[in-house]
Amino acid sequence: MRVTIRLFARLRDLAGSGELVREVASPATVQSVWRTLVGEMPSLSEYERTMSVAVNADYARMNADVHDGDEVAFLPPVSGG
Amino acid sequence: MPVPLVAVTSEPLDLQALTAAVSASATADGAVTTFVGLVRDHNQGRRVSYLEYEAYEPLAVKALERILNEAREAWPGARLGVHHRIGRLELSEASIIIVAASAHRGEAFASCRYTIERVKQIVPIWKHEHFEGGDVWLEGATADPEDAAAREAAHRIACA
């Protein structure tokens, strides 16, 4: 199955792109998508303990299910205001 | 076009328009408080040149709506609006405006303060600071809207 991965701020800089499309094994979770990504780009792993995640633009947990066509976002600690 | 109560926009922010949208035709209001966040020329010993704000826009809008609902729940008499700007902002430009209207000043002040504290906790927006000699992504809170302790902390600050 195919998912769109969104990355923001420094995570986007580290990956060199804010939007990636990847094939992942089904059934998938946010965690398995993240492992796919970190396998490809190990430098992203520093965010594992501090990031937030979202599925289809709603906050989610690492164990949330991911389906074909979903958008999974990885978000560094926020600094708005 | 009517001014929305929640917005994430690359356009300059208009406090007067948001104030009018929040307190329109509400003669029962006795208080309006506003908060305007500005781009400051210094941060952690660095001389700031300008900021670039990035957002995960659809989630940022939902998070702002969630915060206003939390504030309305805590202060039922308060009506609120919040606009956040993104893109490149020069020194002294407004990055966020918040308007809170209520019959009495207490609810207006507290709900306004609560809103900015929660924005810093859970809204997926990031500052990319450009300073003399380099640039850095600022990183604050790990966003978790379900974190009750963070929400209580914002409430305590709002009521201090």
C-alpha cells in the first residue's frame, strides 16, 4: 500500500523534502511507517522521543492504523505564537 | 467576506477586523482583551533578522479551533478569535492576534491568556529564526492535545 509522508520544520530539512510517497507493508501503523522512513534516513531518528504524529491531519499515536492513501505527518516540537 | 474567528494566513493580521468579528453587535460585552505577538529583534542572545513561520495548515486550524472550544468550556461567557500568520515576517510584525470578549474583564483576560499558552503547546506551527550569523529552527513543546497536565498548566497561568 502507498502512503504520503509529510515532514515539517527541521525534520523536513533533514529529509530534504516535505512530502514523500512510500510503499509500506500492510497492515501498517504510524510506527511501521516511521521505521520505513528512519531505515532510509537514520538522521531522523533523533526526533523519535520528541515528535508528534498525525494521520490525515488529526493528531494520532504511534500505534494508530494507517491505510492505503493515508497522509502520515511527523511533527517536531512546536514553536508557534 | 466575513472575517473567520480562526485563521492561519500569510496575509498581515488585522486586529480591528478580528475584534469586530468577535464582539459584533454584542451589547452585553463589558470587556474586550487582545493579545498581539510580535517578531522580536533578539532571542537567546542572538540578534534576530527575521522569522519564517511554517504550519501544517489543516491541523493548525483544527488545533486552534480546539483551543477556543477549551477556553469557551472553561469560561462560558467568553467569545474568542485567533489568527496566526505564516511565511516570512519582519521585525515588529504581528505573528498572532487573539481577541476575547466577555461581559466581565476576568473571563476576557483569562481566556485570552489561556489561548496563547495553549497555542504554544499544541498548534503545529514552527519558527525558523534567521539571525546575524545563521539560522535555526526553534522547537518548544511536544504537541499532545490529550496531555491533561499541559492543559492544567495553561489554565493555572491564565488564572494567576
